[in-house]
Amino acid sequence: SAVQRGRMPPTQPNPGQYALTNGDPLNGHCYLSGYISLLLRAEPYPTSRYGSQCMQPNNIMGIENICELAARLLFSAVEWARNIPFFPDLQITDQVSLLRLTWSELFVLNAAQCSMPLHVAPLLAAAGLHASPMSADRVVAFMDHIRIFQEQVEKLKALHVDSAEYSCLKAIVLFTSDACGLSDAAHIESLQEKSQCALEEYVRSQYPNQPSRFGKLLLRLPSLRTVSSSVIEQLFFVRLVGKTPIETLIRDMLLSGSSFNWPYMSIQCS
């Protein structure tokens, strides 16, 4: 697999080949503000490619495949951030702080957008518990966190969020003034407001018969933080990177971009 070779394959999306939702470009909508179109253009993979390379013919995803998909989702979140408007202009310390705080929320949004098959989560958990046993009460808590992750993904999928909406939601999540030690929190907050306004304008224009849609989308965001980043890390990434902290991985991805090499690839994704 690409991950086992130690490198994510560089992908140059074709012009106009932006993320798809249910195979339908933007659900047939042609309106895009300039800002949203740039958010979409920054996606390193069309959504249709996320799962198609990992899915087996019988449509069942093995642990190796789900690990590779998870790696793509994380890499995609960082690569997307590197290429959207305004983010690259921030001080590098601010870029790292924002991604370290929000990576798990971006991961959940990407997982929902690409319809990650969630039935495999308990399989991953079982494999992880077999490799690294924990006490019964910790197992219960761990499985409960997995359920929360699954619920958040399912709730997003139930809203039939389109690609433009996902891009705006990710920008709203990323540009948060809650990150520690920001050099210009007010500027970052203004970028969050810009992203929120773009989403509101887009939804009002494209879904005039759903007046509560914008509110429903925004209300999904606070609950993304209920998903434990350490559980996502343990569930999907411990096989890939061993004891390397995910925050270190994210910093390295951000600094090296598409030339990023996955560390410790002797650890098999199985």
C-alpha cells in the first residue's frame, strides 16, 4: 500500500475535479463564491478517490485498508489547510497550533464526507485491545468514545452536507481563536467569521427551502469536540506511527507538504 511504502502518493487534482458528494458535483449547484471555490480547489483528493482505492471488491474494508484511508484523511486535512486562502500567510507557529487543536475535528468531517465505513471501528478496537490489553473499565470507556465518533459521523451524513458546505465547515473549525499562544487571535477570529458568512450566503442561495439548514450545520460543530482525539489516534494511527505523537506528525506534514514520509513504516498496517 502507499502507506506501507512510507509515502503518500502526490496527487494533482484535475482542474474542476473537486470533492464530490454522492457522486454529484455540489449536488448540482453551480453557485460558488470565490472564497468557497478556493477552499474546494485546495482539496488534495476528490472525495470519490478516498474510498475507492481502499475498498475491497466485496465492499468490506479490511484493517489495512482502513488504516490507509485514515492516513489519507489526516494527510488531506493538513494538505488542504496548507493550500486554502489566508492560512499559509499566518505565522508558522500559529498554523501548527491551529492544526494541533483541530485535526481530530477535521478528521471527523473528512470521515463523514467520504462515507468512511464505520462498522470497522469495533474491529480496529478489538485488534488494538488484543495488541495492548487494558482494564475492563477502560475498555468500556474506549468503546463509548468510539460510539461517539460513529454518531458524529452519522449525524453529518444524515444532513447530506455538500462539498461546498464541508469546505466551509472545515474552515470554520480550523480558524479558531481557542488555540493556545496565537500571535493574532483577532485576525484568526475574523477569518472564522468570513468562513461562516460564506457558508450562510451559500446555504441561503442554494437551499432556500431549508431556512434552518445553516443553523443545523453550525450546531454540528461544537459536538465534534466531544470526539476524543486520543481515541482517534489509538484507533487509526497507532499501527502506522507507533509511539510518535500525532501532533509531531501534523507538524512534520505541515512543514514538508506533499514530500512528507510516514515514519516507522516497518510497523505494518494490519
